[in-house]
Amino acid sequence: MYPAAFNYFRPTSVSETIGLLQQHPEGKIVAGGHSLLPMMKLRLAEPESLIDIGRVDGLTGINDAGDHISIGPLTTYHEVLHSDVIAASLPVLAEAANQVGDIQVRNRGTIGGSCAHADPASDMPALMLALDATFKATGPNGDRTIAASDFFIDFFTTALEPEEVLTEISIPKLGANSGAAYAKFSHPASGYAVVGVAAVVKLDGGNITEACVGITGTGPVAYRATVTEQALAGKSGDSAIEEAASHATDGVDVNGDIFASPEYRAHLAQVYTKRAVQAAVANARG
């Protein structure tokens, strides 16, 4: 199927992009296009205008900024996979990027596009939540910073205002005795997460003192499994992790579809939460 007719703009600066968003309030930003364009072809999305930010200066790159890593939103999965900075400080991000789609998607799809699109089955939102990332949004009134916990609102909905552009993603480096991992059950056709779990833990004397668990694919939006996190505090051992993982979907309206019923998806969430936490603990010890 072909998409509906639309206007096409290709700005070269953030200020020009904001101006176009003001002039075309029904328009949509497109980066790599691997999320929006398939929806347009199916007529699930019919934006009046496309604003292609692929040539906007200053929105690419991965930089070591001391206590955190700064990532331009137009950075592709391929660039994450081959970044020495990511390999040294946030290898879990490359681990997750390697599980996104296929090589064509990884070559063109962008980290910022995935986050701003907020597909409930995309991988990056779970990572951003677990890693406590922050997003810089730039709009007519200047810049503002949004915590990942406040960024993902609902089904395909983020805290970005209609006239704002995502201009930077900042992710804290892991501290000493910390580890992270991503575990995913992929849909065999689409590659999206039926369930994906990102876990970050900090250890002290073998016990988990802090845990962050981000889950995607399970509910209408990626979320922090706070009950699981609380249950992990001060604990160690597989039985404690398994018990904590049993709360992975507490308070969540679990998705159901032709591939996975809500009950099956909830079971997968518990299994993959256990696996992700176990792997994160092993990485922290290693």
C-alpha cells in the first residue's frame, strides 16, 4: 500500500526544524524512518508533512562526557555497535542494539527516533529507563531536560511537546561493582520485543543494593518494574531473583495479541526479568 500524500521538508538546523513544526502542527519528524514509514504505508499514520532531520547539524555522535555518555539522537544502531566509547562504558547498549531488527534497520534506524516514537515493543525505551537516561528537548522556549522515567508517557506518546526536537541523550556511566544486561524474546517475523528486559544492578558484599529494571513489549508503554526493584534490594541468589521477577508485571495492563496472550506475555516477562537480572549480577561480579 502507498502512503497518503504529504509535504516534505529537509531542514539543516534545529531552529529551522522548530520553525517548520510551528508552521505545520500536523507534521511529523522523520529520522531513520524505520518506525514511521511502515505505518504510513499501511495508512496507520497520515501526517500532513514530513520534516526530515537527517541533515540537521549537531545531532549525531557519541561522546565521553566524564561521568556520562552523550549520544546524538540521529546516532544509528550501527554506530552504537561500533563505538569504542560505548564498548568501554556502556556495553549493554551495544548488546541491545545488536538485537534490533536486522542489518538494514541497524544501519538506518536511530536511537533518538526509537525513543521519540515510543513504540511499546521497541528496545531502546527499556534501556533508557534502566540506565536512568535523560533527554534534552529543544523548542521555541529553549532547552529542557526530561528524565527517562518522565519521558515515556503512553502508547506512542512521550513528554516531547509538538514544537520540540530531541537534541541529546545523556546516560550515566555505571559505577564500581555495577553491571547491566538486556534479555529479549523477539517476535520471529518483526524482530520487535514480545518482551525485552534491561536490568542494572549495584552490588555490595555480594548483595544487590540497587536495581533498575526496564521492561518493554509487555504493556502499552515501556516501564520501570518498581516492585521487582524493591524486592531485589539487599538480596542475593537465584531464588531471591526469581521471587522478585515474579512481580515484573505488577500493576501493568499486559498486552495480548495473536502471537502472545496476556498470560503468556506476563510469564515471559517474569522469565526474562530473571535472566536479565542474573546476567547483570554476573557482569557486576566480572
